[in-house]
Amino acid sequence: MPPTDPPPAAPTGLPTGLPTGLPTGLLDGLLDGHRRRLAEHAATGRAFDRRALDAYRAAGSQAARAGVPLRLLVDRALAAGEGVPGVLPALRRAVSALMEGYEQAQLTAIREEESARREFVDDLLQGRAERLAERAEHFGLRLAESYVVAVARGLRDGDQDRIERDLIARFGSHNVLVSVRDGLLVCVAPATLAAAVGEFVHHVRNRFPPGWRVGVGRPKRGPGGVVTSYREAAQALELADGLGLTADVVKAADLLVFPVLLRDRGAIEDLVTSVLDPLLDARGGPEPLLETLEAVFASHGNQTAAARRLRVSPRAVTYRLERIRRLTGFSPDDPTQRFTLETAVLGARLLNWPAAF
């Protein structure tokens, strides 16, 4: 195909399905000069030069962007060689160049779509309101609905693409958004699609190395709700670390009391130091006594169950609780004092007492 006889310009944008009404003569226009070129090759034996093959690649790319099915394009190119002897090698090179250009256009369109998708998710999580609703419609999202955000820690190179493909394969690209933000793998899904978060956790468990953890925000409505749910999920990870929780999946809904405590840092610091500072004088330090209180609270006051958690004798638990009562003046057996003690212990874990004091 001579460089002076290029195919006509075609509309931009790669359709997702087969076109229903191709413009008349589009295929002929894309392959204009192709039959003549084959005839010249048959007469002279000269192979197609680089510029001719580049023109075939450009024609293949334009065919993809115009929505011409590859099967039709190749069929028309092959048909041009019927009855022309000795052109099979040249025809193979021409068809190969057409297909190369076509596939490259498809790959470019996919990459552009992925880039736009990830840019949209990043803007959404940062609360950038510019054209969010319009852009959301392009990805099939209805931002007036409620969405849940889950975040996973422990991301490695390549994990994002694999998990995103798996989730989209099951739920569709219009139902889940996957991106990376602040080193976390982020999944945004409709609140009505409860299975999506579970599937996300499943893939994280299978692909992430040991030490992974997933935080899940509460369902929130609208673009601002997505931002809030994302922040809750990320904060759930931080709280789980501070509290020494062992659960792999932590939900913001289960940790609501802790943000409340941290809103008045001065008050919680005063509570921790007032109630727990006397434990600094205990033999062996405060840590065994704090662990005992945590085990008792987790066991709903059952000292035998707390002893099993701590792998000590019930008598040791009784002794430690008595030591706490004598040093602090607070007893977990008294309902009011138990609440004060439990709040102080939670605050101590959140604020890294006594190391950070």
C-alpha cells in the first residue's frame, strides 16, 4: 500500500461490541490500493517495504477504532489476493501487519480505559468533586447509592491487576472499582453487593503474604460517603494495630467507640494516667496486669476463662486482680469501676502507654 494512498480517517474511540451499521465503503477505503499493490508484487517480485507495512498497520489501527470486526478486515484483505498468482508471502505479511495494528489499537484503548478508571477512583477517594457524577456514569456507577470501601494492607507488585481482574470477572466492571491509595489496595463496591467484600478478602488471603489485614468501612451514600467509608476502613487498620488485635478482617462498625475516645485526646490521656499510672510500681511492670484486665474483659468477667486465655492458673488471675485493686483503687467486679478500668485500658493501648508518655 503506497504511503501516498492512506486509508481514510475514522472516528476515534473503540466500541465495546460489534457495530451494527458500518459506513458504506469503509472497508474498501481502508484497503484502497491493496489489490494494486498485490498485482505489482506479482509482476515484480519485490517484497513490501517498511513504509507499506506501516501503512497496513495504520489501516488495521483505524479499522479497530472505527469498530470494523477483525474477521471482516482480514477476509477482505485475503479476498483481494484471489486469482493473483505468487502473492501468498506478501499477502501473509500484509495481513500480519493489519492484525498487528488492529491489536495494538485495542491494547492502547484498554490501557487508556484502565488509566482513566484508576484516575477516577483516586479522585473519588480524595473527594475531588470535579465531574465525578459524569465520570461515574461512564463506568456504570450510580453515586447516589450507598457504597462500602474495603482496604487491604500487604500489597505486592502484580497483586492489584490480578485481584481486579478476578473481581471484575465475577461482578462486572460496573459494580467494583479497585485501586491503590496510600500503599493500600482499595475496593469500592455497592452496599447491596455484600458478596463483593467477601470475595475481595478471599483473594487477598490467597495472594498476599503473611501479615495482611483488611479494614472495612461502613456503608455510606454518595461521593462523600465513599470518602468517609475509605477513611473508616483505613482507620480500622490503624486501630487494630494499636490495640494489638489479631483478627485478619476488622470492621469500622465494630470499633466505633475508639474514634470517640480519641476525639478528646487530653481527656483520655488524663484518664489513663490517673487510673493506670500506679501500675508502674508493680513488680514486673504494668504489662502482665494490663493483659490480665484485657483477658477478663474479653471473657465477660469469667476469671477461669481469662486464665485459659492467659495460660495461667485461675489463682494467678485472682492474685493479679487483687494487685490491681490495691494499686489503683478500681475493681473489675464493680460495674462502674469496671467501665472506668476498661476504658483506661483501651486508651492505654491506643496511646501506647506507658512507652509514649
